[in-house]
Amino acid sequence: MPYPYVLLSAAVSLDGFLDDTGPDRLLLSSPADFDRVDEVRASVDAILIGAGTIRADNPRLLVNSPERRAARTAAGLPEYPLKVTVTATGDLDPDAKFWHTGGAKTVYTTDEGERRARALGIAADVVSLGADLDWRLLLEHLYDVRGVRRLMVEGGGTVHTQLLQEGLADELQLVLAPLFVGDPKAPRLFGPGGYQAGRLRLLDTRRIEDVVLMRYEPTAPGAGGAAAAADRHWLRLACELAAECPPSRTAFSVGAVVVAADGTELARGHSREAGDPVVHAEEAALAKIPADDPRLATATVYTSLEPCTHRASRPHPCAELILRAGVRRVVTAWREPDTFVAAADGTGMLREAGVEVLVLGEYEGLAKAPNGHLLG
């Protein structure tokens, strides 16, 4: 199911703390950075914080600039983004500023927490996710029911940790403040546990007065049948590569990327690459990787169109090439239509051979775009 674009936003001290242990909140950002955060808030559909952050900081979580609020209204949007909180227990303070400022609010909780939250009489939509909190169900509900396409997450550390560990964060915006906290009892941004392998990709750095903003995105593919945010990034790249194909009336334009388990790009390719009129995208990409590369066994192939099972131009179709390479995971955007081959089923062939195949249909339109002349 489609999810919103999930943007994690936080500021930390040089030694990695979100706050100190004093009675007042430690202000880590500079005035100019607070204004940047306000700009980001104005650009999203919803802002999410954990119930612990409401208890600790009592934030209003508003777009403060009247000009930005007016621009939202002029664009047909609510004056304020939807405010969202998450609580397993339903332990909420009905007097908190969160409930009495801004626009609409939603609480995501458990069956047990729902009963407690409703009894408080707060002015919010209370949604149970079942016996336990389920981040994927939460994101699906925000996308499908509330129409949220961009979600800003402002904390706290437990929420950020869970979203990163489950591979659901599309971007991390981290501000580094020039001070130390040094108190082991103070809250840290990230907790212990299993995170993605390898390195995140640095998208941007910016000096804002005396703090530094760093923007990162995850790169490591998901595991098994669960799609991670990085899977969407790589599949989008594969779809964009399809647009680089020389046009053809007799073959699809397809892009492919092969990515190691730690997020390292091993190779990319597209149909009719390098002047070869019959080469396929997966074929072009896999040909650039040594056959004995041990990373292939745990790699993921991203392809804008499912791998082919029949072809006249080469002895081996792309689904077979993937199996021969030892790849066990494929993510694709579009099932092959009957335009050239009737009942093509690369997904089925790969699954029968034990390969995990994910079809992320939200990218089908992007994959079809360079093939519109073939689809009628």
C-alpha cells in the first residue's frame, strides 16, 4: 500500500542529545532554523509527535507565519497541517496545548488506549491500530483516509528510532547544535537496536547561523516482502532511467538498478543502452557486475517493468538472467501487458523459483510514461 513521504526532523547537541534534564526545554536550534522548521511545517499535510513529547514539551505544533498560513489557504489547504500523535496506552493530557491550538487532530493508539483516550473527551479523531501499535497500518490510514502525502515527524527519539528501524523514513533532516549536554540521563535522538546496513546518502548540508542542517536518505533495500522507504527511492530511479531509453515501436522502455544489501549501487541499465537495439534493462545492468560478486546473493534488482520470460532477440530472458545471477529479491512497478507477449508473467516465474518479488503499483504510472505510444 502507498505511504506518505515520511520526513524525520530533529535537532541534537554535538554529543547526540535532544534535551538536557533541566525543568525547561533546551533550545538547540537558532532563530533562523526555527523559521526553516516553520517553512517545512507549512509544506506538509501532517505533523506527528509521540505522546511522550506532548507530556515533556507541551508543544503547540503550529505554522507560526501568517503569510505561510495564508498561502496554504490560498492553495485550498487547511490553514494548519493535521496534527497527529501516537500512544500505546492512551495516557494523554487533555489540557495540553496540542489539543487547543491549530486545526484537526488525530490520535493513533491501541484497542486498550482507544478506550482511555475517548474517555478523556479530547477534540480529536481517535483511531485504534489493534492490539499493538503498527506503523505500517498508521501510514496506510494517513494516506488512504486522511489524504496525507507528506508527513513531518518531530519526535521524540523513540518515534524516530522505530520509524528508522522499520525502514519507513524517507528522509532525515538533522540539525547539529554547537553545544554539549553530557548528562547520561538526558534523552538521545536514537535508541539501540537494528538499523539499516551501510551508510545513508547525504543529500544536502546548509549552515544556518551557528547550526548545521544535514539531510540524509536511507539507501539499504528492505528485507523480504516488506517494502522499505529505500525501495521506493531505488524504484523511482529505475523508472526515471526508463525515460533515457531510445524510443522504439517494438519494445518497451525499461530501467533497472541492482543494489547491494548495504545500499551500495552495484549497477544500472536501461533498454537499448549503448546503441544495442535489443538489450534489456536488467540484462544491461547485470552484465556490468562480475558473476562471482558475492553481493549478488543478497542484492535487490529494481526494474520499472517486471522481468521478461520470453524474448526472440537473446537466448535467455531477464527473469532467467536474474536467477542465474543468484539474486533473490526483485522490486518492480508494472506487470507486463500483452502488447508483445501474451500472458507474460515474470513475477510468477521468479516467485516459483523462490525469489521475493514486490510490485509497488504506485509507481506504475511513472513506469508507463515513456511507453505511452505503445499502450494506445
